[in-house]
Amino acid sequence: MQFQLATLVTLAVSALAAATPVRRASCSTGPVQCCNSVVPAKDASAAGLFGLLGVVIQDLTVDVGLTCSPITVIGVGGGDCSAEAVCCEDNSYGGLISIGCVPVSL
């Protein structure tokens, strides 16, 4: 009976561990960004910001994040993103636009 209970508990804990997503606080290019929207670089809203900032984009197929802020703390109360969580190659435009973004799971 004790062996069966120990096996059941071990299986239950293993199942919970496998179902729990791993949260990441950063990606290889810097902190994960929370962007209000993510659009292709050729989108009119992105093109307007590129023009205002004087940014020249070579690859119009990349995705860009608009109005982004870094997610610095993952966990209770500080690391949630109610918009789109992304990892971007270039976050150097003061949060107005982030270039080369891919979605991430929090």
C-alpha cells in the first residue's frame, strides 16, 4: 500500500512539473519587451515611426513592436504583460519601436 501511494505521489508531482511553464526574465538580446502591438515593418504605423525617428530598415519582413516597455521582473505583480510579450533584436528607440521581434511565452 505504501509503495502504491509513493508511486502515485511521484507521478502526480512529475505531471505537475511537466505542465508548469518555464518563465524567462530575458532573451539573448536583452529584456523581454511588452509591446502594445507587433506589426510587420512595412505596416503604415511602423513606417510613420521610422520616418519620424530617421530609422532605415533594410528588411521589411521583420516584425516590430510598437510602444514597448521591458519586463524586468517575472512573477507576482511585476512581470505580467497584458499585450504582446516579445524578444527584439533592437530596443534602442526609447520604447517607441523595437525592431526584429519574435513572440515569447511568459
